[in-house]
Amino acid sequence: MAKKKAFVLRLNEETYRALERWAADEFRSVNGQLEYIIHQALVKAGRLKKGGKTDSPGKKKEDGTE
């Protein structure tokens, strides 16, 4: 399993309650729901490959390609 990075996230109460309800509706923890939402957004934005590797659009790779 890949290592996970812990960090603090501050949300207002209304946002947290909405997130908590959404997570419960999908049988996830709040943390799991946040991971899912972030993962989906990264894939949609082209910043995360299906295999899980991140990539910055337009950034040249070591072999000189984009």
C-alpha cells in the first residue's frame, strides 16, 4: 500500500455536515469521501494517470516529450 500524507484541513461547519451526509450516503468515511472526490477531480483534470501517477500538463518529461 502506498504511503499516505496526513495534513490538516479546515472546513466551516455547514460544509463539513454536507460532506458527512454525502459520505454516509455512499457508505464512506468523511476521509474516504474526500480522497474519492480529490482523486476523481485529478483524473478529470488530467493531473493523475489511471495508474495513480501524477503529471503536470505541458511539463516536459525527462525524454523531452510533453
